[in-house]
Amino acid sequence: MKNILYLCLLFIIACTSTESPKESKTANKPYNIIFIMSDDHAEKAISAYDKSLINTPNIDRIANEGILFKNSFVTNSICAPARAVLLTGKYSHLNGLRDNRDRFDGSQLTFPKLLQEAGYQTSIVGKWHLKTEPTGFDYWNILIGQGEYYNPRMIDNGDTISHTGYTSTVITDLALDQLKQQDPDKPFCMLYHHKAPHRNWMPDSKHFDLFTEDLPIPENFWDNYENRQAAEEQDQSIVNMYMGGDMKLQPEHYEGYDYGTGGGPPQFDMEKSWLNNSYGRLTDEQKELWDAHYDPIGEDFKKRQLQGKELAEWKYQRYMKDYLRSVYSVDENIGRVLDYLDENGLAENTLVVYTSDQGFYLGEHGWYDKRFMYEESLSMPLVARLPGVIPSNQTNEDIVLNLDFAPTILDFAGIDAPSEFQGESLRSVMEGNTPNNWRKAMYYHYYEYPHGWHKIKQHYGVRTDRFKLIHFYNDIDTWELYDLQEDPTEMNNLINSSDHQDLIEELKLEIQNLRKSLDYKEV
């Protein structure tokens, strides 16, 4: 009789328990982290942000199952510096990597090192671009430099290995292989970093048939840069893109045309680099598919003999279609990783973040590339999910920065961020509870001039929820003010407006205060 009563009691306890099987598996476990970063991915090329260009169901899934940030910004819009900020949680002037010439000091404190100390398995797969070997990672398998779109060479914990295939897929294959090797009893943090959609936008051959219809041209494509000296003197206009490296034409197709400045230094031979290092990397089988797609485009171009406005708009369509095809591959491969998490019971306990190292121009102001503090370059996509912790279907308009990534990851790992980190954890914001003292303004600083590409002047500035003040310096001394509410495309520089002089002084003072708080010692 006692045994029967005992069994009945166990049955009642089991039936009335409020803990689900999923909760019991993940209770009290440290969160895993997968931090996904692409390169030069504009918000406008993600359907969760804008449905006019592309459908990205897998990135959208992260947003729909968690949070989408509408005001996420980079502190220095260029590849290597943005990655150094991610690792160190510090502005460029303190982490020592201001532009793409600099080498990353791997001896300094980074969040992967702190995760290692706390027992996390740490790894990075894909783009690194910091010139020195990764530190703080148990496993690293990185592209050499910018990497290639096809058949990439990668450094696997010190050993250089050549792979065959499309790079977005190769990186994902390696990331999934590494996830399968993780110790299930220890938490992991993986940085899963894509090359795409960085220039020169070579699509996977299986996606050649996507985006065949012409795309809408931005309203300010033919910007004349009135009252904006730095914008007028840049060299990142679509009209000057390379005929081969950017447009994928062969020499016989553009005979008689200027090859294009491409924004590069005069001594750089892009035609040779394209034919030998990009197109030249393709296998015979890949070349056959490539030529079948691009040769008819080249022959048609040769017949049409486009000039002036028609040539510029043709280049825009060519650039954009290949850019979007490259994005499509990134999204497709992210879907493979999300599926792996689902299939292996990891989704419920894994923080997934998707972002880009910065934004990108998709024809706005007639440009491609980034660097300027204007919105398309300054803004970076940011979505994140963690079931049961980050509520779903959130849209947030707080000002957040790539400076915040390191302290956020540490917070989810249960680790206090060191005082030298200059960002703030986004965890409470992601959970729907923005602190009352959250930042109302952000500071930006770009350094790569006169060296480097595109002739973008050095500049710094402040952005609030409505206004932006920028100072261009070095060989010019000009200021620009924008009212983002009235002029979201930043076409009307208000610096000389008599109605805005008090505001300008307030914003200049805000720059001084931000610089002081961020430990700036120079201009």
C-alpha cells in the first residue's frame, strides 16, 4: 500500500511541474553565443529593414524571433577598425587601429580572452583582416587579407590551406564542422564572419539568375554635392567603377572605354588583379559557368556603346545585382547555421547576433563603399535573438554602437566588462528595458586620408536622435549640419543657417564633452 501511495505521489508531482522539457535541458547553463558579421551589408539590403530590394528570410528570422535595432551605428566606418572595436570595446584611438594600414595589437585585452578565462570555447571562422594572428581563440580559421570570393586560401590555426568552392559556403562548412566538435558540456562563443558582400561582389554561380529586372535608382543618385566640399572631392562614385573588377567585363568588351579610377591609388593595376587574382582563380568548371553568364552581358555592352548618364546607370544596375546576389548567399548560409542549432537542441540556449562591420552606399549620392558619416555608411544592421530572454518581434530606436558588442557578449556570459571597455551592454535593451540614462548622442571619427582609397577626408562628428554635425579636416576645414527629421537623405547642409547657430554651438560643445569622456588627446 505504501508503495502504491509513493508512486501516486511521484505521478502527481510530475504532472504539476511547470518546467518544460526544453527548460530542464537548458536551466542554469551558460548561454552559447554565435556572433555573425558580414562585410559592407547595408540595412536597405535586408528585408527586415526594407522590402524593396531583396528577401532575406534567415536574417529576418533572427529579427522576428528577437529584436531589430533601427539606430545602430559604427564608430569608424571602415573594415579593420570596425573589427578592432568589436574585439576591444574601445574606440580606434585607444585600440591602436585607426585605418586599414594599421596592425592589430593582439596583446591587448579582448572579450574572447575573458571568455576563455571563464571556460568558454572560443573560435573565429571567416574574415579577420587585422594583419596579425588572432589571440584569445581556441580555434581560428581565417581568410588571408580581404579574402577571395571563390576557392579561398585560409589560415587554419597557422596552416595555410586552399579550399575549392564559393567562399560564403566554404566559411559556413568550416563553421558547422567546428560547432560539431564543441564539447557539449562547455559553453561556446563563435565569431562567424563573412567576406561578402564586400567589393567586388562575385556571386555564386547558382544565383546568376536572380535579380534580372532593373532595380530602382535612388532619388539622390545624381547629387551635385552643393555646399559639401568633402562629398564633391571624393572618389567613390559609381560612374568611376572599374570595367573589369567591378563590372566583370573582359578587355574585348570595354575596348575604347576608360577602365575607371575605381577609387584606388594610381599605381594599383586593377585590370591585372581582376584577370589574374579574381577571374583567374576560377576553376575550369567555374569559368565555364561564369563566362556563360557574363560574356553575353559584355557583348551587349560592347554593342550599345553607352556614354554619360546611361553608362553610369548601367554600372549601377550591374553593381547592385551582383551585390544583392552576394547578399543572398550570405542569408542562405546563415539559414544553414540556424537549422543546425534547431536540429541539435542548441537554439533555446544560444544568443545569435547578426550585424555588419559597417553600412554601405547602394547608389545614394551616386556612391558605393562607406567611410563618410552619412547615414548609409554610419548605420549598420543589428538583429539578435535568444528565446525566453529577448522578447520576439521587437523594434528598438535607441542609439547603439559597435562599441557595445564586447560588453554585451560578456554580459550574456555572466562576466563583468572591464572598466577600460567604453561601450555599454545591450542586454537590458534587448530584454525591453532601456536604462533611463542611456546615451542620447554618439561620436564618430574617420582617419584614412590622404592614404588609402576613395579620397574621403578625415572627419569626426556627433549624431543625436535628430541632428548630425560633422567636421572635415586635414587639408580642408568645413562643417556640415543635417536635420535628419526634415532631410533624411542629407542633401541640405544647414551650417550657414541663421536659425541653427545656437544648435551648432550646442553640438560643438557635445563633441567636446564626448571627446573628453572618451579620452581623446588630439584633434
